[in-house]
Amino acid sequence: MPRCCWGIRVWWSTNRFKEQTMMTAYRNLSIRNKLLVSFLLLAVLFCLSQLFNYQQFQRLQQGQQKLIDEQVQVLMQMKDVRVQANTVRALLLGRIVRAGQSGGASDQVIQQQLTDQADALRKLMQDSADSKDIAGLVQSLYQVWGEYATHILQEELPLLNQGKFDAAREQSIGIQAQRISRIRELGDQIAQIKQQQVQQQLGQAAQQVTELRNEIIGFFVLVLLIIALVIAVTSRSIARPLEHLTGWARQIASGELVSEVRSERRDDEVGRLADAFQQMSGYLRSLAQSSERIARGDLTLDVAPQSERDVLGNAFARMVANLRELLQELQEGIGVLATASQEILASTAQVASGAQQTAIAITEITTTVEEVRQTANTATQKARHVSDSAQRTLQVSKDGKVAIDATMEGMSQIREQMHSVAQSIVRLSEQAQAIGEVVATVNELAEQSNLLGVNASIEATRSGEQGRGFSVVAQEVKNLAVQSKQATGQVRTILNDVQKALNQAVLQAEQSSKAVDSGHRQAQSGAVAINTLAYSIEESSGAALQIAASSQQQMVGMDQMVVAMESIKQASQENVEGTKQTESAARNLHQLGQKMKVRVGQFQL
């Protein structure tokens, strides 16, 4: 492999690793920090755009000021020179026309005008010394004006003071008129050259304005692309994972305990929420599997609570243990009951078949009845013990109901936290509105710049032909102010889009809250199931009480049988009838014991 290709590959791998590292660090930020980073980035971009616009406007303003200082100032000086020359000539002609009458300008006024004009020309020479185009013309203008002023001081004013007005008139309309024409011609040439330079610089300024406008548009497009990228990354980092978790919560709310769902690893609130959903789903699946095994009669499972505070897991574990103990006691009681009923059935059969040998078997029957009575006593005690176990199981089911209530309370707390997240996003939306107010302030500044451009255009119009170029620049400044106003409006639109994205985030948070509400309702359904289980256990407790009562009644019957055996000799026929009834009752009791034995045998301990 060439060295250049190897270097490109290393550079690409390094940049790829840096990009993945930055994206991982961004995903691990909290939602609050993500939103803060996004808003700070938008604020920095906005400030950079305003700083860029300010620098460009400063550069344009400096160019305009340079144009005014270098070109327009020379034109204004030339205007003053021409006006001053016309003023001096008008004063001289006025004295000549008045021919000694009062009201004419004095020699001091004319001399002062000549001195001011000479100073203005010297200043013009200094200002235009660096300009090769007009330096020679200004020098010629200064020489012609010197000749014109010298002639006035040495020739015309003495003639006027001597009253030689005709001679002074000939001087004024003769050589002095030629010098004035030359001064005007030189002034026109200088003004024409300066106007050409002004037009050239105005063209450069217009080109600079166009370049400035293109730079602003390009920078603004770049800012828009960066803002769109920030919005897309933020939305993808927050909204999509929340939508994924919302769908997962809907599946759990509908009773569908899905298997483990793949999700990218992240350390922010969304990642922690996904881990919590993963643990909750696994825990609910394990409880559902345990419930299914219990429903199939398998009590061999061991329910391991997640912690000491796992109310539901501890309740399940106690319920399984109590059910296992209850079934063991029921099996023992049913075995005793089946044995006793079988013995009663055999005894009554023997009594029925041996009615003719009643006298001989009275002793055996009495003994058997006594044994049956003892067995019934034992069965009564077992039945009472079973009844007590059923009462304890009923209490455990009530504890399970309390655990479900605690779980529902936890779901309510999660719902309140989701509402708190929605409120935090609403506050961030209000901060976006505050940024919009700042944009409105910038918009007002743009309107003021527009007003300044209009005023500059008015002033340029007042300046006449010399201010026409400056009017074009002022118009461009006004156009740039309008474009700045449009740019701030677009920024405001983008901020509105950001606020809409925040509103969508609020809607996603509300949907998550609705999913949590659905989970709360699912927990309520679990509470109803626990209540149904408690009701079934309560019915089992009632059945155990009935068994105890039946055993007690059996003991009473056996006592009566002992008493009856004492009178069996006098009422053998009644004894036969009573024996048949006892046989039927024993058979029914035996069948009941067999059925209960089969039912209990379905459970695996």
C-alpha cells in the first residue's frame, strides 16, 4: 500500500473515532444540558452573525468616510474657491458700477476676501499634493489666482481709489476677465477629474456592497445549515428514543410483556429510563411466569424478591409458602378423613350385613364406634388447623393487596415526574421567547439604520450634482438595513421553529405521561386480580370451616351412636335403619374425601 493511501486511511480513522467519541459524549449528556448546549450554540451563532454584520458595516462605513474625506472634501473646497472668486469679482464690479457712490465694498473687505481665497487655495494644494491627477491643475490655479489678486491690489484698487472707474472697468473686463475664465476653466477641470474619481470609487463601493451582501447571505446560509443540524441532532437524540419508549410502554399497558428490546447505550435520562423499563419488563415477565406456574398447580418454584423493599415480590414469596403449607395440611387432613370415612363405611357395612348377629357384635360395634369417635376428634382438630391456615392465607392475600396499592402509588409518582419534565421543557420554551425579544430589538436597530439611510439620501439630494454619488451609497446602506431586517425576521422564524420543536417535545412528554397512566391502570387491573385471588382464598377458608363443622357434627353423631348402642337391644330395627343411614353418609363422606384428594393431588409441592 502506498504511503499516501496509508496516511489518508489513518487520517480518516482518526476523524471517524473523534466523531464517534463526540457523539457518544453528546448522547451521554442530560436532556437539560443537551437543550442548554443547543440554545448556547444558537446564541453564539446569532452573536457571531451580528458581529460579522457589524464588522462588514464598519468596513463599508470606513470606505464611505474615506470617499468623503478624499474626494467630496476636495469638491467642496473647489466649490468654495469658485464662490470666493465670484464674490471678489462681484465686489469689484459693484464698486465700478457705483462709480464712487456709497454702499460699495471697502478695500479692507476685498483684501480680506483675497487673503481667505489664497489660504483656501494653499490648503487645497496641501490636500491634493498626493493626487497626481490634479496637483498640477491646482498649482496652475494657485498661480493664476495669485496673478489675479496681485493685479487687483496693484492696479484696480488704486484706480478705484483715484476715481478712474473707466480704466478700472477696462482692466476688469479685459485681462482680469480672462484670468477669471481661466480660474473657472481650471476649477471645472479639477471638479471633472474629482467627479470621475468619485464615480470610480462609487462603483468600487457598489461592488464592495455587492460582495458584502453575498458574504452576509453566505454566512447566513451557513448559520441556517448549522441551526438545522443542531435541531435535527437534538430532535433525534431526545424525541426518537422517547417515541421508542412510548411504544414499549403501550405494549406493556396492553398486557404484552415483550422480550428484551434493543436500544443504544446512553447515560442520560433517556438511557436511565430505558434501563428502568428494561428491568421493569423483566421483573413483570418473571412474575407472570411464576403466576402461570402457580395457575398450573406447580408450587415448587421459589420466588426471589428483588430487595427487601420489593413489596410485590415478598408478597408473592409469602403467598407461595403459605399455599404450599396449606396444601400440605389439606393433604394430611384429607388422608385422615379418607381413612376415617373408609373405616366408617366398612363398619356400617358390617353392621348392616350382621343385623342378625347384633347381640353378639354389640361389644365390637361399641369399640369400633369409640375408635371412630377418636378418629373424628382427630379429623376435627385437623380441620380446625386447616381453617386457621386458611385464615392466615387470607391475611397474606390482603397484604398482597396492600403491596399492589403501594405499586400504584409508585406509578403515580412516576406520572408526577413526567409532568415535571413537561414543565421544564415549557420553561425552556419561554426562554426561546426571550431570545425572540432580543431578535426584535435587533430588528428595531435595523429599522433605525434604514431611517439613517433615508436621511443620508435626503442630505445627498440637497447637495445637488456633487451629492449624487453619495446618494447611491446611502441607498445601498438603506438596502442593507432592509436585508438585515429580513435576516432578523428569518432568525425569528427559526426561533419559532425551535419553539415548535419544544412544543413537540412537550407533546411527546405528555404522551409518555399518558403511557404511564395506562401502566397505572394496568396496575389497577393487577389489584383487581389480587382481590379476586383473596376472594377465592376466603371461599377456601369457608370450605375449611364447613369441614370443621362437619367433623364436629360427626363427633356428635358418634356420641349419639354410643348412646344408641345402649338401647340397641330394645330397638334392633331402629338400629338397622340408623345403620343404613350411617352407611349412606359414610359413603358420601368417602366420595368427598376422594374428590378432595384428587384436587389436592394436582398441586406439586
